[in-house]
Amino acid sequence: MASNGTSSGTGSPCGACKFLRRKCAPDCIFAPYFCSEQGPARFAAIHKVFGASNVSKLLLHIPAHERCEAVVTIAYEAQARIRDPVYGCVSHIFALQQQDAVTARDCLIIIVWLRLF
């Protein structure tokens, strides 16, 4: 983040502040994670699902070196919640667990088949 309170030296606000239509402060919690070009679209889902204030409070409680991963996770969860308002990302987790169970069953079938021959 630049010293002038923007995500770049060009004077444009970070993507989150651009979406919220506010001036980007020098210590903006969102600036490192939401660029001016693609940030507004990415931040829109997060704001819709969790709210900007809640996310900023959450990020303040996360160590700085872990915030990037947290933002990626929050963005994924927000997109999943928009796609599936009832289950969110849990539906994807459940589908992966089902796929894992089918694969484990198939492996057992192959092992038994190999022992027979």
C-alpha cells in the first residue's frame, strides 16, 4: 500500500474503498488484498455476505502474515454462500467427502479383485 492512502501510487483507492465509495485511508485494512482494478467485484460478494465492518474487525484479529490467506478464504466462502444460500461451502465439502468415499470403495474393490487373481 502506498503512503498516500491508496493501493497504488496513482491516487486511486483500493478495490474495497472503491466499492464502498469512500476515501482509502493510509492504514486501510483492505488495501493490501483488494486492488483498484479487480478488487471492487471481488469485495462485493464479501460485503454482501459478511459486511465490510465485520470483515475489517475479523482481519484486525488475525496476525498480519495470515491475513492474505484469510481474505482468500473469506472470498471463497462469500462466493459459495451466494451460489448456495443454504449450505454455502459445506455443500462443496460434502460433495468432496462423497467422492472420497466412492474412491475408497473403488480402491477396496480393486484390492479384492487383485487378490483373487
